[in-house]
Amino acid sequence: MAITAAMVKELRESTGAGMMDAKKALVETEGDMDAAVDWLRTKGLAKAAKKSGRVAAEGLVAVAVEGGTGVAVEVNSETDFVGKNAEFQAMVGDIATAALGVSDVDALAAAEIGGKSVADTLTDKIATIGENMTLRRMAKIEGETVVSYVHNSAAPGMGKIGVLVALSGGDESLAKQVAMHIAAVNPAALDEADMDPAVVEKERQIQIDIARESGKPEQVIEKMIEGRMKKFVAESTLLNQAFVVNPDLTVGDAAKEAGASVTGFIRLEVGEGIEKKEEDFAAEVAKAAQG
């Protein structure tokens, strides 16, 4: 029986096995999907499938810079403990290096490290370490000068928060200070033009509702809204925030004084936006007992 790419894909998705293992299983079982699943299980290659439903909200963010290009990748695991595992750290570092040569996370999953795709490498590591893991996202930035910073570093170039800053002019010392500011303050955008219009409009509507609750005249309300929106933009955008190194200056003004301009930034934090399922201790023990 001819083994099609669709059959291999279906088996991979149902078992978590690598592409070559899935293909071999189908060849060995003459295309019988159920038998192929059993074949993979007997070889210990379907172990990852048991882990795939678990929430992976821990892990590491890794950064890599080469010339004027910087990348940040997030690889998640189920527990913080795995983030301290040397095997996991080495894999995440290799993935970050591979990310320098691709444009998005899908291309990164297909990129090769050590003769295997990143996706298959992850599957193998799930089987050996015993936790669900996911390649969640990557971000890339280019500039005249690109500098990285990692907060809560677990190993060189990786930790809980990874930041990349692109500068035109200036030096690496200034870029590092700006990167530390970004890690601490977490700006939503570079400047007002870079802000999400939906976020700005939502805030405006909130401020309109708050202002009208005051019962003041409409012309006064308009001035109140204008002032509050200016404050919102200033607090949300990197270039308009008070610089943590020197709060008397904004980040934009500090860069200007140093003969530089910040042209972009990336900030990735492990697990941000992932909803973690909370379980009580008794439920967790019972679940573990069931395997």
C-alpha cells in the first residue's frame, strides 16, 4: 500500500511521533493506522502523545544576535523545573540560533538542528524528559545596532524575560540600559503611531464613561479625556516613558542626548497570555496516580 504524506501527518498528529518514525510505522504495518499507533507505542515513540494535552506555560525565552539582526524565541514546558534542565537549555539555545535564519515560527519548526527538524527535536525531548513542550513563538528585529538582555537568566542568553533593542546611533551601553527599562516597565509600543488603534479606542471609551460619571459640563469632559489620553499614551509607549535610569528624562530624550534613536524593540516573557489551569493538591496527586 502506498504511504501518503497525509497519512504520515495524521499519525504524527495523533501520536506526537517524529515524521520519519511515523512513516516507518506505516510502512511496517502496511498503512494500518491503528497498528501503526501500536507499533510506535511498543517502540516508545508515541510517549509524547500522552503529554500533548497538558498546559505548557513555563519554560524559557532565548535571545540571539548576529550583526544587525536579533531574534527571541519562547519554548514552553509544563514546569519551571524543566527550565533548569541542561538538555532543555541546550535545545532552546540551538532553536534560538536556528531562528536567525528564518522569518517566522512555522519556518523555525521546519528548520533543522543536529540533522532533525525543530519540531521533531521537540517531540524527542518530550519523550526523554517526560513533559509537554511547545515552540510557542519567535520575534525578529533588525537595526544598525541590536542588543539583547535577559532578565532572571537561567543560562547565558535565556531566562524568563528576553528583550531586544534596535538603535540608530548611540552605543551598546545605552541600548542595554533601554533593554533593562523595557524588561522592567513593559511598554506596549514604541511610540503613539505604533500603538494598536483598538487598544487606544477602548481606553478612550473607558475614559469617556469615567468622565461623564463626574456630571461635569461637556467641554470640561472633553479636556479631561484629552489629558487622560495623553497620559495613557505617555505611560504606554517606550519613547515617552520616564527613563528608569534617569526619571527626569523620557527614554526618547535620553536617547537623543546620547546621539541615538530607538528604532524598535521586542520583549517576550515566558507564559504571558497563557491561561494556566489551577488544580488543588489532592486533584494533582490523584491525576499523577492515574498516570
